[in-house]
Amino acid sequence: MVRLLRNSVIAVLILAAIYFVFLRVEMRSRLLAPAHYPQGDWSELAMLHGQDLSIPEPDGNHLDAWWIPAWQAQRTVVFFHSRAGNITDQDERVLRFRALDSNVLMADYSGYGKSGGQASLNSIFTDGEAVYQYAVRQLHLPPARIVLDGDELGSAVAAWLAARHPAVGALVLESPFPSFRAWGDSILPLGGWFLPEPASTINDVRRYSGPKLILYGTRDQDLPAALSQAVYASASAPKFQQVVPDGTQAHLVLDAGDSYVAWMRQFYLDAHLTHQTPAAPQGMPTMRILREQPVKSAH
């Protein structure tokens, strides 16, 4: 009996160890999925009339970045992309940013695209700081005219930067999540156990007092809408929310349709990042501002 019990305990411990090893490997692949050069359509930069930049980091690493200026720009969107792919996947967003008279600066994280180094959940924040410092010191962009915009993984970087550089003009979070551990637990049981916690988006959106826009879809299995709702609920005012019915993180811009541009236009106007009030195209929906209205749960 004692031997049977001991063998059972040993078997459970072995299975637990195997599962934990699986979790560490699986969660890293779930939260970091870089596409290395030459993957992607790198000719898009020329079509967008942009410039390729090399942003240095303190450790000697360099990040590959795209600077895409707009004619008569009214603001600059410093954009941080999601966990998958690289900057060549952002053409749909860039075209919409340009339609709104926004410059765009975006970089690949370490280990993504042409950027050197190795991808990690810690290094993306160092990467973000390097991009921000390049924007204000090398491109001489006034912080008050900068919009920090992050999609999914990038939302954590954008929120982290906003909390540490409160002079930025606005913060946009697309498909955000409260923390890496909360996101990991939503993917697999105990999935967040072995994830680092270099930042807390919930805390960062409380600290940043500037205008915040949070967008997300309701049909995303890997990033449930409840996670984005929690970020919105925790954010300090002024805050705005837009929900894309049946939208997913991977196709949020396309799922939102013309509303994406309309919401951004209105948000920039409310955030005083538009010099003159632009006339909205006929039939384009207006932004629904949620200040005190309860957030409906996604099913």
C-alpha cells in the first residue's frame, strides 16, 4: 500500500513537471510569434513613401523601424504591433492613419523582422522606450502631438510608455489585456504561472491621465473580450471605448470597417489632436462615447 501510494505521488509529480515544461514552451510560442526577414512584403515601405530607420538600443542592438510621414500631418502615431508577424503586416492600419493626416512611426521588436536581438516579453519594453526616445530626440516630435497606439501585445508597451511619459497626447489600446499572467491563464489552465510580469496594463491605464481609447472585438478565443473590458474598467478618465461585434484581434481593422477611421477621427478631435475640425464623409458613423455607461459583457 505504501509503495503504491509512493509510486502514485511520483507519477503525479512527473506529470506535473511535464505539464509545467509544456506550459513554458507553449506560452512563449503563443505570446511571441515573430516573422523574421525576409518573411513579409518589404516593398510596402516604398509604396507608402516611407523611410527605413535603424533605432539603436543601449545594449548595442538595433531595431528596424519605418517612418511614414503624412502630408500636412496633425499628429504622429507611434504604433506597436501584435505578437505575430512584423511591421510589413500593418499596411491596412497605416493607410487609415495616413487618411487621418497622421505621421506613423513603428518598429519591429527585438528578434522580429530585420531587428537584431532575441524576442522576449521583457525586451519589448526596452524596445518601446528606444522607439519613444528616438521619436522625441531624433525626429524632434513634441510629446503632446504623439499618440501611443498598441495592438494586442503592443498594447502593453503603449500603456507602459504612456504611464512613464505622461506628456504624450493620447493613448490607443487595441485588444488590450490586464497583464501577461491574466492573458496566459485565459489561454491555458495555469498558463500565466511561468510568464514574467514586467508591466501591468491595468495599473498603467490608471496612472496615465490623458485621453484613452480602447477598442476590441467580441469574437476572439485567444484574447477574450472580458480582458479588454477589464482594462477599460480600470482606466482613469477621460476614457472612450469601442466594441466591434464579432470582431477579432487579428482582423479588427477590417472587421470595424469605416467605423475604425470614424472612431479615430472623433477621438483625435476630443483629445485636441486635430487643428481643424474635419468634415466626416457622408454616412460615416460617429463615435459612441462611453463615460459612465455600463459595459455589456461579451458572450
